[in-house]
Amino acid sequence: MFENVFKNMRKPTDSWVGRLLLQGMNWGHNRASLWGLSSVNFGTPVNLLDIGCGGGRNLSNLHKHYPTAKIYGIDYSCTSVCQSIRYNRHAVECGFVQVQEADAREIPFPRATFDGITAFETVYFWPEIERCFAGIVHVLKPGGKFMICNEVNTRKGYEYWVDLLDMAIYSGQELKAMMERAGLTEVKVAEHPNGKWVAVNGTK
């Protein structure tokens, strides 16, 4: 049972465990996500993308902050996609939100599609993360911004979870360096007073 829970933390499945974890993520991560979103200004965007949209709460947050924008979400878990659509049912039906299954390594949109891209509590699990960053830069418009928000920015004290979940925890400075290698500029690191949350954003 515990092994099933841990697998679902990486990639939720269509089981009561996966669905329950997605609901918990929507509630449990929201304070940090709203703080991270407050650290970046996407201006008056036309298209925004959330990578690893999970249970869909951040798609809803983006829609509330930028009501005139089209909000896209992708996740490599089909269960997450379904949950995100259910959570944002009205916005999806009205055409404000669109969600589809996709991997962060192969973002299925043309070059220069998005004014802003977000990634909340998800880069821990991205394989080939620098390839993912290169793809993000590809689909960003010139002047567009990419923002990452994580609730943990140090491996210290989390070694057990790193090994158990096969995850990677990055400091704000490590994420900044990767963004700059991908070609982003004006990269800013914001650290919450609690010493754990970090938000990093850069501009194409």
C-alpha cells in the first residue's frame, strides 16, 4: 500500500489513492503556489501554460489572476488531466482553460506560443530537466516569462524522500543557473521567510 502511495506522488493513477492525493495537493500546496504566483507579473498575457498541472488548482488561480488569457495545462498523468478538467469544468466549457496529456520533455505547442509558463511543485520529478527548460524557452514568446515555485529548496533533512521518491531537490541558485544556461535572462530568486519556499523566474 505504501509503495502504491509513493508511486502516485510521482504520477497519480486512476485509483482512490491517486485521486485523493490530487485533491490533497490542490489544498495543501495552494498557499505556497499563491505566494509564488505573486512573485511574477505576466502583464496582459494572451496564452499561459502550467506544466504539471496536477489537480488543476493552479489553472484556476491563473484564470482568476489573468481572466482574459487562455490558460493551458499539461500533465503526463492522464488522471491529473481528468482531475484538472473536472476542477475547472466551467472554465473549460467556456473555452478559457484547456488541458491535455503531455510530457515536459515534449511540449506539444509551436514556437513562441506562450507569454508565461509556470511549474508548481513539479520540477523535482522532471527527467532530463535541462532538456525540459530548452523546450520551455522554445515555446515562450520573446519577453515571455517562466516561473518555478517549490516548497522545498534544500536536500538537507529530505534525503529519505529524495531516495524513496527518486526525486531531485534544487536550490533557488541551481534553478537560476539552469534557467540562464537555457537562455533566460533577468532571472530572479525569491525566498519565503519560512526558509523553505522558493520562486524563480526568468525572461526570454
